[in-house]
Amino acid sequence: MPLSSIAALLAIWVLALASPGPDFLAVTHAAMSRSRRDAMWVGLGVTSANALWIFSSLAGVTVLLTRVQAVYEVIRIAGALYLLYLSVQMLRSLRRRGEAAPTAVAGAGHRSPVVAWRSGALTNLGNPKAAVFFTSVFAAVLPTHLDWGHRVGVGLALVLVAATWFSIVVARVFSLPRIAVAYRRARRYIDGVTGVIFAGLAVRIGLEN
């Protein structure tokens, strides 16, 4: 596989990961409002869902998803409703005082790794546009007759980049003491803005054709 194709694919993937979408918001908010450990598990949940999209796309499975309108619509509506749920939880927390207010991804207090992982996975799986993204990018960048050994290698590289970005870089940076303190000081404002963003994303996904 040409190095130019690998470089182009990784560049596109890094730019996509860095964009402020639902995945990024879920991990950053977990890091600021809960802990680095919680954010790492949310990031692993996001990465696990991305791995499903990636390898399904490499296998050609997601082509069926994009063509079977009924299945696509069910995933799209479910994803919009889940993001709306996150928004409602966030905005409801504005009415409550104290440091233990609910976050955008779950209730107050500590939560198990499984719950944190699940919140990240559901946030990502709720957006069927990921299937369209990977299918389109792979079709544009990867050679048509790429063997399965190279396909698996490409998939694992993308998963590793996603895990490093969300569970190490983002989780670590946004859980730094200074950022956590700044979040606590401006919690109501940040939670309100994040809740509105989640609501906007839910509406956008819900209205997309």
C-alpha cells in the first residue's frame, strides 16, 4: 500500500477526530467534571464504536447500511434521541447546586468503567454518518484491490490513533487541575452551552435526510 495513501488517510482521520463533535464533547466533559479515569473509559467507548464502523466499512458491511433506508433511519433517530437525552440531563443539572450536579453523560458521583465506556460507545454509535464517512474515505483513498492483511493493518492503525487521542491526549489535557478548577468556576455556563450544543446536534441528526 503506497505511503501517500496511508499519510492521506491518517491526516483525514486526525482532522476528523479533532473536530468538536459529540465524541469530543463527551470525553472533554467527563474529564473536566468527573476524572481522567472516567474520561479514559468514555474515550475507549468512543474508540470501540469507531472500531466497529471502521472494520465494517473495510468489510463493505456499512455499504448495506447506507443503502437500506429503514435501518439507517432507525439508527439516525435513535442517535438523535440519545443526544437529546444527554442535553436534557445537562440542562437539568443547571437547576441543582453543588459540585455533584449531573454531567452530560450520566448522573452525579462516581460511575463504573462499564457505564462510562457505554456512554462513549452510545454517543458514537448514535451517528450513522460515521458509516458514510468511513465508506467514502476508504473508497477515495484506499486502493481498490487492497488485500485483507493491509486492510486489518489500516483499521488497527486508525483505532490506535483514536484511542491515543481520546483516552490519553484529550482525557489528560482536560483533566489537568487548572482546567478542572476553571470548569468548576464556570460550570453552569459550560454545562448550559454544552447542553445546547448537544440539543443542536440532536436536531441536526434528526432532521438530516
